[in-house]
Amino acid sequence: MRAAALSYLALMLIIPLLVIFQDGLSQGLAGLWQAVTQPVAWAALLLTLRTSAMMVLINTIMGTLTAYVLVRYEFPGKPLLNALVDLPLAIPTLVTGVMLVILYGPQQPIGAWLERTLGWRIIFAPPGIVLALLFVTFPFVVRAVQPVLLSLDRSVEDAAATLGAGPWTIFRRVTLPPLALPLTSGALLSFARAVGEFGAIIIVAGNIPLRTQTAAVYVWGEVESENRFGASAVSVALLAIAFTLILVVDLIQSRRQEGGGR
């Protein structure tokens, strides 16, 4: 069993990763750096990191709020809403892009009104990328925080309330501290997921270099142009970012386990 598991792991994960790193580093670190820092590639990486960071900021707040509501309140349709949270993980991301285009496209009522009245262009612009990432990564923070909220002892909050603490003080001083590690873990996982998103982005943002071209879309363009080294170099950069985030998440989860899940 051990040999079968390790062989499958090597075949499906380790060997493909080694191949892409070998290809990306075939011209040395200097060649890798030169390929990554080309104006178009560098702009794509910066756009990816910027939009992913904006998504994390919004989803961290709204994901925590959603988890809190799902755990602490009862209301009609709660089971349905709880199931819908996982929907972005189940549907193809291309469908996400199509939905956003239908809703916010420049020829659609909402998209046309936003652009005409407020000057906000959603589709084929960075805001569309952020919206797509928000939808795709929303479950990560919710599902990271929700189990911890379920396991918290409410008696501590009740004791704080009897001592005169208000709802906001109770949340900030009693409820939020145990959520810090799972919240950070969910935020980092959502960031890692957003960095590599392709399907929804290619629909809502297009492929406009220096404007709406993200790193994943840039890699696809380089493959289409038969520039394998350029595609591999940026892929190595994306893998390095994602792998670093995963290591941090594993460290956070190890600290939680050592602390008894608190």
C-alpha cells in the first residue's frame, strides 16, 4: 500500500513538478529572471498579485461574516444557503465567467448602467477579475472558520456579556482570537487558488497585455505562441508563490494541532 501510494504521488505530482522546474530553469536563474521580468510577463504577475490581494481582503471579511451568520443564527433557507457556499467548488470556472459577463457585460443593463453612470467598467477590466476571484474562492474562508466557530464554548461569551461587554467587544476580544489561525489559513488558501485561476479570468478579462492579462492567461498565450521557456518560467514563479503559501498554511495547521485545535 505504501509503495502504491508513493508511486501514485510521484507520477501525478512530483514528476510533473520536477519537469516544469527543469524546463523553467534550463537557462539558469538569470534566464528565469529575465523571462519573468519582461514587461508583459511582469505586468501579468503584478496584476495577478494585486487582484488576488484585493480578493483576499474582501473575502476574509465577508467569509468570516458569512460563517458567523451560518453558525450563530437560524433563518429560513439556512440549509440551502449553507449548501450554496460550496457551489463555486463544484461548477466549472468557465461557467463563473459566463455568469459574470451576462450580469455585468457592457451590453447588459447593470454593466451599461455602471459604466454610464459611475464610469466603472467591470468586464474586460480588473474589477471583473476581482469579482471572478471572489466567486471562485469564497468557500475557502467560510469553511476554514465555520468548524472553529461551531466548536467554541459559548459560555465564555455569555460570561463576558454578564460583565457588561457589548456585542462588538465580545466578538473582538473573545470570539475573534481563536479564529485568527483558521482565518489566516483560509485566506492564504484562497490567495493560492486565485493566483492560478484561468477559466473565469479568460472570460471576464480577455487577454489584453499590460491591462487585463493575468499570469495564468499569459502562460496560456506563451504556449499558444510556442514559447515554451517563457511559459515555463512564469509557471515556476506561480508554483513558487503557491508552494510557499501552502507551506505557511501547513505550518499554521500544525500550530493549531499542537495547541489542541484552539
